[in-house]
Amino acid sequence: MLPYASFFHHAVLKLSGDIGMQRLPRFTWLIVAAFPTLLGAQGFNVFEQNTCTMGRAGTAAGAPCADGSAIFFNPAGLAGSKGGQASAGVTLIKVVGGFTDDLFQQKTDIKDPLIPVPQAYVSYGVTPKLGVGIGLFAPYGLETKWPLSFDGRFAGYDNVIRTFYVQPTAAYKVTPWLSLGAGLDIVHGSVQLHQHLDLSQTPVVVSGTVLGTFGQFGVPLGTDFADADLEASKTSVGGHFGALAKVNDRLSIGAHYLMKVTLDYSGTAKFTQVNTGIVVPASVTVGPLPIPPGTLVDTLLARTLGVFTAPTGLLAPQTATASIANPDMFIAGLAFKARKDLTLLADYQWTHWSSFNVLNLTFSPNTLLNRTLSESYKDTHGFRVGAEWVQSGALTVRGGYLHHGGAAPPQTVTPLLPEGQRNEFTAGATVKLARQVTGDVAYQYIRQNDRRGRTREPGTGVDPLTLNNGLYTFGAHLFGVSLAFTF
């Protein structure tokens, strides 16, 4: 038995008939607090959408790889292509890192599985000037998993964002030196969050008055009493535009712009009771109903108060909606042939994360939960350099480096996305396997700067910065493999 006598001796709960609705906004807010954080966690931009390009650190705006991946890296690159090109591959992401708390200096390691990010492209040169194609890629997403012993389980312990783009594309060579391209993006996004709920943070209400939380009456911090599963999905459309200029035989410059796509997510929250094993040590009165000693708190929550009972229970299934934007991005770059067999490349990338500034949440049927949240993300700037050496007709070797900042401000560094400034190093190669078939491999190492952050979601009126309670470390190993065909 846990020491709950202080709570039951000092607080006699007399709940009026409508007290459930009076305490609903604050109580349920503890459950849905992580929903907007997960949706906003799309600060994780996955730019590794092609193995060939990954090997040279994503530099492609001025000279996309000749495997159809120009559909993502610069649509204008399809113009002037000869015959057909197709490629399919996957980027495997292995995340390493963890959280070290300030108080005990205890480190908890992240438990992410090997995360696959697929991509596929098909393109065809219809005429010497016109090229068309279609691509499948996933430029935004994340997956974070933490052990259930981690305090961050109350913000989220198993979190997934997946965003897939299908982009039909056309490009045209306007002049011998200038090509333009555009694509229509059909975007499907889905999110899933699992988190535990902490009984110690649940408000105690007596006769319509909030006396405090269960924790203030003796319930230890970190008492799990429910598991929440929140899911949401939506499909929308956007656009992608590019330009590519051949300055001379050695130098080309290019740029492309991926539009912002707004996804009006609609999510369902479902809750499963987690047994606490706590026993009421003394008599307590709930309205007209006396609760005898020896009553399980789990029974009190589930049966007496009907917390999990649909449709009126505080933790009955409910709907949450929010409009979230995948931000627009602009990339410009150049490619320079230093020698016949050596190409040097450089790109700049701007991502408009500051568009994710305010988030409006609406709930049904409990409209009292509607909230407006300030997220205050900031734009990110990335710089990439790469090199490509054609060793022979059968082997091409690549390498590169990139740096970019973090989108999340200090108050939103959480278990869902502990991201920050990164330095990344890449290497890759293309091997000719047959007359019309090549294979690509690439490796990328991500070294992220350590960042202070928090493991809990703030309540109403609480400054999130005051909850920062430890240090997040993060890194990743990425492995890319693909096959490309010409026809």
C-alpha cells in the first residue's frame, strides 16, 4: 500500500452533480497537452530522400542526380532528360541519445527502432525539351520511443509522425540555358502518440472548489493511472517549383521552392486504465456515497466516478482537431565542374518554421477544452557542401558536410523532439551493376549539440522554461541504399 492516508484523512470529497464538468477542462488538459507538441514536432525535416544525393550531403539544387530524384531536389532538373529513369530506395535511420536529469544525473536512453524512410521516382524525357515524372517521398517525420520507466512517459513514450508526398511533375527547357519545372504535391499526414497520465497532477475538487492536486495531498509524483492513445490524420495538396540555369559548360545554378501544406488534423483520443494498486485507508464521502476503507482507488475512478465510461466520463473517447502546416522551404545552390571527373556543389536551405507560431485546438463534445497555444518556432537555415568524383565508368564516389539550426525554441525541447543545431557528415558511392542498372549506397552521421529541455508538459499559466530539468543528447546514423534504372 502506498502512503495515501494524508490525502484521505484531510480531504473529504463532496462532488455535486455537475462537478465533473467543472473540473473537466483542467483535468483533461493533462491528457491532451502533448497532442499539439507532437504535431509541432515536425521540426524534424528528413531531407535524405535519395541515396545518390545523400552521399553528397543533399546538394542537388544546381545538379540533381540522374535518377529521377530531381522531382524532389529540383523539379526543373527533369527538362532535357533522355529516355526514362527510375529509382527506388530506402534511408534507414538509427537514432542514439538520451536524457540526463539534473537532480540524480540519471541517464535514460532513447529506444528508437531502425526507422525506414522510403522513396521512389520515375521520370521520362518526352521530347528534348519536355520531361515528366512522378515521385514518392517523405520530407517530414519522426519517431521517438522511450522506456516506460522514463519520466517523459507523461509527455509521450511512443510517438510517430509520418508524412508522405506523391508529386507528379513536369519540366520544360525554355531556352538552351534555362529550365523550369513544377509539381503538384498530394500530401498525407498521420500522427500517433502514446502517453501515460499522472494521478498526482490530477486536480482535487471539493464542492466546486479546486483544493490542489492529488500530489499535494500525498500522492507521489509519477503515479500512472491511465494510458492515452491519440491518433490523427489528414490529406491535403501543395506545390513545388524549380528553376535551373546552365551558366556555361562548367557552372550551373538552381533553386526550388516547396509550398507550405496545411493539414487539418482530426484526432481520436482513447484511454485505458492503468492500475495503481492504491487502497483507501479510511472512510471517505463522495457526495451522498460513503466509500469504506479498503476500497481500491482504481475501482473508485472506474466505477464510482465513471472516469472511463462513455459518453460522459472524463476519459471517455473524444475528438481533437488542429490545423498544422508543413512549412514551406526554399533551396538554392550551384554545381561547378572543377575537372572533367570532379564536381563541387553547395546549397543553402531556408525552412519557414516560424509559420508554426500559434496553434488553435478544438475539442468535441467538450468545447471547454478549446485552447490557443503559443509555439514560437523559428526559421532554420542550412548550409551544405558536397563533392562527386567519377573514378571510372563503373564507380562514382561522393562526400559532403552540412550544418543547420534547430526550429524548437528552448521552451519546447521535449521527449517528443529533442532537436537542436546539427553538424552532419556524409559519404556515398554509385556502382554500375549492369548496362542499365546502378546501385547506390550512402552513410550519414548526425552530431547534434546537447540541449536543455523538460520531461513534463506545462499546465495552464506555467512558464515552460521553468520545467526544464535536464540535458538531451542526440545523434543518428543513416544508411541509404537504392537501385536506379534507365530505359
